[in-house]
Amino acid sequence: MIRKTTYNLIIIIISAFLLSSCEENNVKVDNSLANDYKYFPLNVGSWIIYDVEDINIDEPSEVFDTSYYQIKEFVDFSFTDETQSEAYRINRYIRQDASSSWEIKDVWTAQLINNAAQRVEENIRYVKLSFPLIINKTWNGNLYNMLNTLNEFKYEITQLDINDVINNISFDSVLMVTQVVDTSLIHKNYSFEKYAKNIGLVYKKEIKILSNQSGFDPSVPIEQRIKTGTIFTLQISDYGNK
């Protein structure tokens, strides 16, 4: 039998633990970082249209395909997730070109929580940005890898608060996050994203290519001797709010 004093002590410890947990969960964002959060705005009704170029190469199968299409991301509504944190539903649409109708492609979510910008893409949660934003800052973009099969991703802020022109649109404050850098003479895995203040993601590049393992000229860039691979480019075309 548990003595009364021991029982009371257990209750106090449990109560303190629960209070601490609640307090920790209630710390969502740091208001002092409001200016940094502008790189990852989440406003219901806002939308961005992207132009996409998707290249797929498989030389042995004589596949040399390039697809062009558009993606639209629309912040539909906010909700409280399973951790009692505010999150936003992002409806993603696809169409062939400006003369075609939008069709629903998938639904992602995004949120600002614990000084990080997170997105759930294809059921995988990524830490897109880590605040405060500091040049050369690194973090694990796949922090929640215990929930998927991906390895640790060392994300790094390689540009910050620069002027940039993307798809003929000028931006006065852009940051670049380098996500994957893995290259050799026979392969190249490289990806990065760019974010503009008050808009969000404005550019994305993913390169995954493989060259011949023998009989190649190392002075020729790997992009000119691709055996198999994909090159995906997404860049902003238009944006607004409803």
C-alpha cells in the first residue's frame, strides 16, 4: 500500500511534469523573430503560382522527356493539429498551362512552431527554416527522420537578405537554403530553395543525375554527359491573396 505522503509526492511530481509539458507546448513562436518569420508567411487566402520544368533522362531506354506545367499553392484555412499547435492547410493544384483548368493535386500542411518553419510534403515533415535566420546556419531539415526512411539532411542558409530576380520578378529580400550537396565525377545530387520576404518559397531546384562510370572526359561537366537522372525546377510566376 502506498503511504499518503508518498502518494501526495507522486501527485506533485506528475502535476509538475504535466504543467511543464503544457508550458513547453504553448511556446509556439518567438515574437521577437517576427521579421524573420516574414520569409515563411502563412496567411489564409494567399496563393502562389509556379512554373515547373521537369526533365527526365534515361539514356539506355532512350528517354529524354521534358515536361512543363504549373503548380498553384493556396493557403485554405488554419486548424489545430494533434499537438495543439496552429497549422495551415495548403491545397496544391496542377494545370498544363494558363489556358487549362486547375485540378487538385494534393494537400500539404505548414506551420511555424518552436522557432522553425515546417512543411509536411507527401506525408514527410521537413524543417524548411530554422530561426533566427543567420548566414551559414545549419540544421537537420529531416529532423523527424525517425518517422520516415530518409537520412539526415544538413540544410544551410547560404544567402540572406539579398536582391534577386526570379522569372522576371524582382525581390528585395531573398534567402537561399542549400539542402543537398553530394557530387563526384559520376554523380550529382544537389538541391536548394529560395524564399522571399512576405511571399515564401519562390524558387526550387533539384538535380539528381548519374553519368557513365568509365570512358568519360572529366573536363566535360556532368550535366553534358547524363546517363540517367532528373532535373526539377520550380519558380514563381504570380502571387496574391484571394
